[in-house]
Amino acid sequence: MVPWVWPDRHRSDMFAGPMRLRDQPPGYLLLEDGRIFEGRMAGAEGVALGEVVFNTSLTGYQEILTDPSYAGQIVAMTAPHIGNYGVAPADAESARPHVAGFVVRELSLVHSSWRSQESLSSYLRRNGVVTLSEVDTRALTRHIRSAGAMRAALASAAVSEDSLRQRLAAHPRMEGLDLTGMVSTSQPYEVPPAGEERFLVVAYDFGMKSRSAELLAERCCRVRAVPRDTRFEEILDSGADGLFVSNGPGDPEAVVHALETIRRAAEDGIPVLGICLGHQLVARAFGGTTFKMRYGHRAGNHPVRRLSDGAVEITAQNHGFAVRGGEGVGIDAAPGLRLTHVNLNDGTVEGLEHRELPVFSVQYHPEAAPGPHDSIYLFDRFIEAMAQV
């Protein structure tokens, strides 16, 4: 029998840095309620401050790291083994990681995939992501579920608890924060259509994931991403056939500059599709309200019922705020909106549409497609709405 040999192309960074987890310097995660979780530093050096949350996805760590919606958050993965298939450029949702920090049970120092070009540990160091490994993430998750998402600080053991507590106390809470300025494009840019152009879609970039633009381009749309403070007149002058309101980080109550533009675009007959933060902004644009969830939804397996036919979609989600529902299929304080999708785990609002205008939105991420095709129809529906105008 020929002995199995590890592929040579993985050996260059397979053992980059410390070869054993026990050789890595100790570190700790300090929560604002005083709870401490110990581990070992596994990424870049430094101190990370943010809201600590957990994600229960078994795979997709690179998509999570590069999702701009995670800006300002320290993300803990509940799956115990992270990094085993390495990092591939095609899996990135943006040009760089946006998480404030990263926490795992075990960061694999060995990776194996024909697609991978780098180990996760090397990627984290190269991109400056402060990471803590060897953490009891089960205990951390149970604590967050009980106490709620909260501010936290991540640092090496060389940083004193007293100094870290002072920095943590001065760090702002997620409530009331508009973080879209950290991730929105500063200048407009375009993604060309995959075929002959049918529509021009203006994408309000609050931290848009690259896959959303790709799906629209595949449907022969020219996608023009614009900064978060773009005014309605600019969108109207561009000749937009549709307005896509993207995902993004922070508290939707703090993102007030886009509400008038969303409302005026819809009233002018321009079809509007919103996802995640965009969904919350669509609701608020028509009078709806949002609230902070205890620990949010961050996973790749949330069941969502579509009320029109009772079908259940398996969805990917990443949000700590939600739209407040009303009586029956109503949306609180927004008589022009009605409920279209509901989360089967906790009954929260997952989708809505306007009763008269060409406007609809969903809380989950249809471009992530864990189903894998359960929610792609939403992009086709958007195309149909533009074709009917």
C-alpha cells in the first residue's frame, strides 16, 4: 500500500506560526458583566472591543468573517472545529474581514481542500483579526443566551484586567450606533451584467455582501452601488429601474438618512427590495418600529414560513435587531405594510411587503442560500417587479 502524503501545496503554511496550541500565548475574553473566558491567542496581536455574539453555522467561517454586517462584533463560533478547509478567495463576501474579534473552541492548524489557498490562522494574522482559541464556546454560548449579547473585550493575558475593564466600560453599546459608515462604499461603483443589460439596479450600500450584487448581475442587471447617504434625486437622475437596500451593521434606529429616499423611491414607482438591515429600514421608512433582541439570530439553519403558501425556507441569518410585528399579518405602526414571512423558532417578523407599492423585504440573507435554493426566488421576484413597471 502506498502511504498517504499530505499535498505539497498545503505544506508551506500548514505549520505557519506556532505548531502547537499550547505554545500560543494565553489570552482571555472579558464580558461586561464580569464573566471571563480563558483561551490562547491564535490570530493577530492586540485588543478587540465589541458586542460578543455567537454563530451556530457548521461551515462558512470565511463568509462570516467578511460579512460587513458583523462590524463592531466579536463573533464566537459554536462549531468546535474551525479552519479545517482553509481559506479561498471566492468565499469572501467583501475585501477584508469586518469582525471586531473572533472566538473558537479549536482553530485547526491543518487545512485540506482543493480550493483553499491559505490556512485560516495565517489569514487571521495577515488581516489583523484578534482571535482567541481553546475557549469553552459551549459555556460562552449558554451564558449569552441567558444574559444576552453584551459588550466584551478580547486580549492577551499580558493585558491587565483592570486596564481592560476601563477600556470596555468606555466602549459604546450597540444600541443607538450607526455603523454603516464603517462599511459603506465611499464612492459609487458598478458590477456589470452577466449578459445583455435588462435593468439598472441602484444598490444602497450599507455593507453589501458581494454575492447579492452577483445574483443581480446574473439576472442581467447592471448594479450601481452607492454610498449610504445618497439622496433620492441622485437615484432618480440615474434612471434606476429598481432600488436594492442592502444588509449592514448597527442599530436601524440610528440609520435615519435613508428612510426618506426609500419611501420616495417606492412612491415614485421604483420597485424596492431590502434584506437584513435593509428590511428593517424599509419597515421604518413606512412607520414601522424595531427592537433589540436578546441575542439575535446568527446561523445557517433558521426555518422561516412563507405565509402565501405555507412553504418553509431554510435561511441564513445575521441580525441582533428585528421589526416589531402587529396584530394578525400587520406590522406595528405601519398600516401600509403586511407580514409575509415568520420565523418558526420565535415568531419574529422575517418578511414584509407594502399593500399597494412595489416594495418587499426579508430579514434573512437570501444570497447565502443554505437551502441551497430556498430563497433565490426573491431576486427573481425583484426582476419581475421591475419588468412590470
